Amino acid sequence: MSCPLEDGQWADAYEGRLDGLGADASARGALPIPSRTPGALDATVTPADIRSTICVVGWTATVRPPESYTEPLKIRQLDTGYAFRGDHRLGDYEEDHLVPLELGGSPRSVRNLWPEPYHLAAGARVKDRVEDRLHALVCDGRVPLRTAQHAMATDWETAYRRWVGPLPVTPPTTFPPTTAPPGSGAGPTCRASVSDARPSDYSTVEVTVDTGVAGASVIATAHYRTTDTSHSVAAGSSGVARVAFDISGATRGYQVNVGVEVRAGGASASCRTSFIPQ
């Protein structure tokens, strides 16, 4: 079985060389162009050390590249063939890791990052589900790390069908844009935290989201072992939103990843947090 390139192996030769590589993204939908984004691995993550890396709660936050790195890359990629049907609006895309960080994907290699559309039926938010599922299976010892990495690098939609189920056939619900405070000129941010990272069963976990924009639309989705639960709220005048999740009969010891999307003024931002029911 072949694997994607490890970080640093030939990857440097591709830095900054985005022009003229592969077909326009419109024909591929939510899948990246293979010649440009074949996937790349973090060489510091191996099957032998997952208990001290990807399976540690919060580990991905220590390696995730800042927006100051990913946003300029997104712009360059959209300008050189990755704009879906000519759409160049930055808020319509997540600069996503093909092999996700939670499965040991390279954080910064351009061979592992591409602007993935949000608004497709099988778009960025849907890919999050198979990422979370495979992460759980790898950390439970039920799927080898290299198998999961290869599945995501070659065709994440096929991986979704195998480990999650049928792909959605209708696009996700969109929210009407809200307006940033007058004179702010700022788009939304997304910083999420939980009130209790290890809640007891039959309790409530509150997810606090700092959006930076009063009235921003916030949707938070908790990915439990067997189901997803979503809640949508509006941020208050301080730009902070609070979303409550009732924990009732959740699988103990299973990391519940919570994906958050913020929309305001025609722009969007996303982030994640997690908790583990006890």
C-alpha cells in the first residue's frame, strides 16, 4: 500500500509552485486535485507514538498552523485553479488538511492543504465526520493509522461511505449573513472552549464561542459515537455565544469533537473543541 509523502520529503520543491498544476477544481467538487494535493504526513507521528500525539486531547492545537499562514495560501490556491465555479470568496472555503491533523497529516505542507468548499452536499463539514470517526477507530486500535491515512489521502468520500455511511445528497443549511458592529470592518473569529472537558454522564456541557462580532450566527455540532447533535444560536452584544449540550447516555471515554461555524457579514470562520464523557 502506498502512502502520501512525509513532510519534508520532496514537499519543499512544491512550495510556491501552484501555477499550472492539474485541472480546475470545479470538475472535482469536494475532492482536491491529486497532482497538487496528494496528501502529506507529519513525520513526527508514527503508529508507535499515537498515545502521546494524536490520541491526546488537545494535541492538534499544538501543531495547527495559524491563519496568518493558511489564509495567504488559500488565496494563492483559489487564484490558481482551486476556485469552485469561479467562486473566490474566502468565507466559502475551509483551508483543509487532506490527511487531517488528528490522523497525523502534515500541518504546513502545501501538498496536504487545499481550499475545500463548505456549500457542497459533501463539503468541508461532512469531511469532518469521517475524520472524527477514523480518529476514534485509530485510537481504539480498530483501524491501523497507515490505513486511515491512506484512505483519507486517496479518496475521503469513499472512506466516508465505508466508515460512516452514505454521503449527504443535499447541501447544508446556510444562514443569512449578520452585520458586524458599525465601523468595526472586521469579520468573525472563532475560538471555542468547553465548561468541562470530562463531564459526567447526564450532565450539561456548555461550549463558549468567541466570535468577535455581535449577533454573529453560530452553529455547533457535537459528533458523538453514533450520532451528531447540532444547535444554532446568535452571539450576544459582546460577540460571545454559549451553546449547551445535554450529555445523556453518551459513550464513556469517547472523545466528542465539537465543530463550530461562525458567520457574520458574509464572512465565516470555524474552529473546534472537544470533551470526553466519564
